[in-house]
Amino acid sequence: DEKFIYVAELNREQNHLKMNRYDAGSGDFDKTLFEETHPKYVEPENPVLFVRNNPAQFVWQSERDGFNHLYLYDTSGRLLKQLTRGDWEVTDVIGFDGKGQHLFFVSTQPSPLERHAYSVNLKSGSIHRLTNVPGMHTIAVSNSGRYLVSRYSASDNPGKVDIIDLKNAKTVTLTSALNPFAGISMPRVELGSLKAADGKTDLFYRMVKPANFDAAKKYPVAIYVYGGPHSQLVQNRWRYGSGGWETYMAQKGYLVFVLDNRGTSFRGRAFEDVTHRRLGVEEAKDQMCGVEFLKSL
């Protein structure tokens, strides 16, 4: 109704959030709609999203249950329902259908290594998966909500763009990329997992081996590390996300190893906030687990 501005405010310690409402005309504080606290930190990264055709309701993203999920509120601050739940993350919100009855979003529900499109009915809470081909999908939806465009790749798929008619589930492929390395002897990229330093958490890695790799020989290893918050290097995209530098090093006779340690994203709050006030400590422990794994080969 353009009368109010909604502001998510954090204290300096970043562990206490207040969703405050202000008068758009005067700038005066009106009320606090709700609050979120956590012993480590609260991390609001997205604004409120007002429901199409219903400005009295909005969708809020929160990690309050341990994973980033969607919550439906009214503008008085009353929680109407939790729209998504489970041990997976909502990674992107695309928008509503023409009537504002369904919300489209992207999540890690099938696997933390992939992204897929879903819709949720705001009234019933029912969720439907809209993409089924394995890979990392980037999504756009038509204004009416009938057509979905998916641009995606996977380890063995250099890239496709599909249009899906959500009314009849018919899919038309607009473009399909050719393998740019066809006929070329390329380093092999492999996906695997190993246990973190806590002895129980699975960590995913990719390993790039020289094209003429011989398991009976020893190879020098180049370990590429980022491992910080809001990152994920190992994904089921083309060649598992391996780029030109890794290909170059493998061509020079190196084995290249990339591991997503605890502290990286899209695996839930506990996986990421293990580095709270221990930045560089827990990540290094996990990377050393990777080193021990390499030594065992």
C-alpha cells in the first residue's frame, strides 16, 4: 500500500535481527513485526517479497530451522506458514505466477551439488518439482507463470536451454551446446567424497587427472583452496566446475584437487557456521583430511 518501509535490522554482533516497519511518509518507526536470534549469527540476505495481488502478505527467507527456507507472513507480523522445510536449502526465489497463487524457487533438494526449480502453492503448501534433468539449473519464469526457461549444464553436458510448458509438462530444447573438447585428449575430472575432520560429515571434491594418468605412478599435486563463506566450488555442472587453470596444470603433469570444506555454503547452517570465530581453523582441518586422502592413493 506504499505506506510503510520494511527494514531488517541487525545488532553489531549480528546475532539479533528485528524486522522493523517505518512510516514511508514521516520516516517514523511504526512497529517490530518479528525478531530472530541465534547464538552465532543471523544472516538476512534477501528483502521481504510481497505476494503478487496480495500486498497484505509477504515471503521471508530465513535459516531459523537450520536451512534457508521460505516463510509466509502477513504485514502485521503474523507467521501464516512455513512454505518449505527439510535438510536442503532454497538458493533463489524466482517469482510468482500471474495470479500470485504459486511461488517459484530454486533449491538443493535433490543434492547439494545441483540446483532445481520448484513451485509451492501458497494456500495448500504443496510443492512440485519442475526440472528433472541432472545438473545446475538457472531459471526464469514467464510473467503468467506458464512457461519456465532453464539454462543448465552437468558434468557430461556442456550446456542446454529448455523451455518447459508447465501446463502440459512439454519441454522444447532451444539450444544444446556441443562438447568444445570433442576429439581432444583432455584431463579427466572425477567427483568424490571424504569425511571431514569431525569424522562424520561428507565433503565433496573434484580431482583433475592428466590425460595420460597412470595409477602406478606418483604425481605432484596442486591443491586449490577457497573454502570461505558463500562459496561452493564443487558442483554438478560442466566438468564439475573445473576451469582452464586446472586443465593447464593437469596438462603439465599435475593432479589438481579441489575440496569444499565445512564453512562453505549450501549445506545448512551447522555446516557453514562451524567457522564462527574459528575462521581458518576448521577449514584447514578439513583440507588436511584431503591431504591425507591424497597420500593414501
